[in-house]
Amino acid sequence: MNTPLQVIEKNVHEVHVQGQDLIFHVPSSALFAADAATQAVLAKLRQESLSKEALCAALPQLPEKELNSTISELLALQMLSDGSPLTPDVPVQAVSQVELDTVVLNINTGCNLSCTYCYKEDLATPSQGVKMDYDTAIASVEMLLRESPEQPRYTVVFFGGEPLTHKPLIEKVVDYCEKRLSALGKSVDFVMTTNATLLTESWVEYLDKHRFGLSVSIDGPKTVHDRNRITVGGQGTYDVVRKKAGMLLSKYRSRPVGARVTLTRGITDVETIWNHLFNDLGFAEVGFAPVTSGDITSYNLTGEEVVEVFDNMKKLGEYYLEEALHHRNIGFSNMHQMLTDIHEGHKKSLPCGAGYKMLAVDHAGELNLCHRFTGSDLDTFGSVHGTVKHTELNSFLSQRLDRSDTGCDTCHIRNLCSGGCYHESYVRYDDPSHPTYYYCDLMRDWVDFCITTYAQIMMHNPAFIDDYITPRKEHFYESA
């Protein structure tokens, strides 16, 4: 049977790095060198569809055995088609059961700060904050065990407002989890994002003892940080945050501490912010979160500024590569995470673990898709005091699995992006299942940059991946 062979373009993304021709295999997120036979086959079939026999006759310069082997490999990788049905990128077309291993506890709607850009719809001042009670927190942990009893390891995230405004609950929940899960032969990780202002030496010792994964919200040098991260009375908080963060970093030993930076309108200088937080203050990692769809539109980056942010991230990425080739780690979280996804061949059917691996619990016990949705108008998915609404949750996730008629099904970064952040889609389109199209070109360019960076590291210093990328999963929690 002389079935014509065709190139499956949506599965093939060619990359040229330092004179080498590489192929990014989209279905597996794998990167490999394109040998002469592969290049010749792809080039010829892009000119015209040919049967296997006709293709061999058209490429007489290649040994028949090598050519047959190449064709077979490309067919197996679904980079070529002989008319046989293709295996879909997303093998499961509908979610029938979630695999929860993480719960985010929004333990207080109150915060001792009043950051101007905060997205939290349920945010309140300390005196007006509603605190989660002990029974709700424990019911959240039991919900994890009930829904996913086979998991060997769970993660409990303390969130707010500012979680350190509810220290007694943190202590009680940690004590309960360690005893309860230890008795079951399971382990637990604790994670917290904090503004650092309420840290004390005794609390740093406590968090260190229980190996909390910590992220500090800090936006950069004083002139940048104090623009938005202010007290309820309107005063900048940089001085106190720097002092408390310095104390934390000098004493914390169990895990590296990361800095989380929020980029708002007028703030795009990624390199200067990174340099201050990494080199001056000593954070192990610095990650950047551009604000593009916040409720307060005056804080959203303009379209031109978003482009500038990505350009500046690539400039920092160039320095990242330079240092990586000398086996030095500059702690650029955004680059770290993308290199991790590429190296491990991540194949994301969904954009993140929200709803599938993780649920967020508000102070009343209602189950939200993630921490960014607590207090929003999006319907919740049950309660820890009742049951999980499996039908509704599975239906929601299944909508995002369906890539037909979205453009995502042919995009070469589809398995590293999977449509983008649910909350961004919700704010911009009023539909959390809608792909974040306004990011598409920028994300494709960023991923391509990371692919070429990864290729150069693997060519010249692969030990960097082993020493700095692979181990970080044990230390840093990636929520989204």
C-alpha cells in the first residue's frame, strides 16, 4: 500500500542553536538533534507528499536502511503520518476523578498591609478580617485524605491576607498534620507566602523546625517596593520588610527562601529588581508575576509594558545562561521553572494543578479552584464541611482539556502552557476556561528563548541541570 506520507507540522518545531539543527518534539516536550536523514525527510515531504517507496527513491544519497529507520522513528513520534489515526496529545478527553494532594488554607481575610494592587476580593484590614476556625482547617486536611487516600505526600499551604496574623491556627494545624499523617505513614509539607513584617526570631525558628517552604512578597528596592506595598495608614513597608527578611535569611536553614515580585504599571526593570533581591538581600530565588488583568485596571501593565517585561526577562535570561555555563546559579525562578518543564518533558493537559491537584479553602470552608478565586463570584466546588462537587469540578476541568476550536491544538507550546491561568481568563474574559490569547505570542517567544537556553546548557554544561534544576523540586512549591 503506497499511502502518501505527510509531515505533522503541529508536532514539529525546529530550533537552530549555534549552528546545530534541533527539533522540539511538541507532544513530549523533548528536544533532540536533527540528523541529516531526519532533515532530508522533513524537507522533501514539505515539498510534496510521497509514499515511503517514492520517498526512498527521491533521496538516493541516503542508505535505504538508514532511511527506513528514520521514517519508522518519525512515524512513531507522530512527526510523520501515513494516514493512521494519531494519538491525541491529551489522551483523556474528560476528567473523571481528581488527584488532590494540596490544600490552600486562606486562614484570614485580614492583612496588616494595604497593598494597592492586591487582587484578593475578600481582603480586609486586620480588625475586620475573618479568621478560619480550627474545625474548618482540620476538615480541609481530612478532605484531602478522604478524596486522595493513596497519596504518599501532601502539601498544606497557609495563605491570607497575611497568614501570620493567625499564628495560633498555624501551630495547631501543623501539630495535627504531623501527628495524623505520621500515623498513616505519610509525609506533609508546609508552605507559606508572607509579607515578612510579622516575623520574629522565635517564629523563624518555628518555621525552620517544621521545614516550611517560604516565599516573601517583596517588589524590589525601596523606591519600587514602597510604591504599592504600604501599610493601612499609607506608609511604605520596605524598611521593615528588608530588616525582617534579613533576619529570616540569616537564620533559616531547612529550605531556600524565595522572593515573589509583583510587576505593576510603570515597573518593568526586571534586572535591577532581581539584582537587588538576589545579590543585595540574598534570596535564593526571585520570581516575577506581571499584573495584566487585575480588578484595578490602573495597576495593570500596558500592552507595551508587557512586551518590555518579556524583553527584560530575556535579558536576564541571557545572563542566566552566561552564569549557568560557568556553573553558577542566579536564582531566576521563571527561567528555572521553564527549564524544569522542558528537561522533564512535562506534558501539561491543564495549565496548573488548580482543581485537579489542589483546592483552596476559604474561611467558611468553601472549596475554590485556587487561592486567587476566594472571595470571587465564581461558583465554589463544595465545602470541607460537606462534600466536593465532583460533577461540577470534573466538568469544569474537562472544558479546558478540550482544545478543539481554540487554536491551542496546533500551537507548539500547547503542552507547556495549556491555555494559561484560569484567574487571568476569568478576570479578562469572565470565563476561567477561556485561553489567555493576549499572552500567546509573548509566551511562544519566551518558551522558544528557554528552549534555546536549555539546548546550550545541555551542549556545554549539562551538570548545571543536575545540580541546580533537578533538586529544586524538593525545595520550592510551584502553585501555578
